[in-house]
Amino acid sequence: MVQSKLSTGLKKLLSKNKPNHFSIHPEPFVKNPSERLQYVKLFKTALEINSLQEFQLIK
């Protein structure tokens, strides 16, 4: 009983703190400014591809 409550609590805590890698505003975790720009460009490209795929599915 204690073990199941503990595992349930851990699951809630882990799911609550799970990072969202595709959030709308990514955290600037890259210290080098040129690498940060490259990351942001890649992120924007991924969002564009995602929206294009969703648009294709709607058609």
C-alpha cells in the first residue's frame, strides 16, 4: 500500500516536472549566441514543418 502511494506520488511529480521540448517559447539554454540563433532557426523550422503537415491533414 505504501509502495503504490509512493509510486503514484513519484509519477505525478515526474509528469509535472517533465520538460516540454516543443514549447512555444523555448528556454535559451545555449550560452553561445551563434549556437542560440541556430537553435531558434531549427525550432522555427520544426514549427513550420509541423503546421504544414497539419494543413496537409486538413485538406
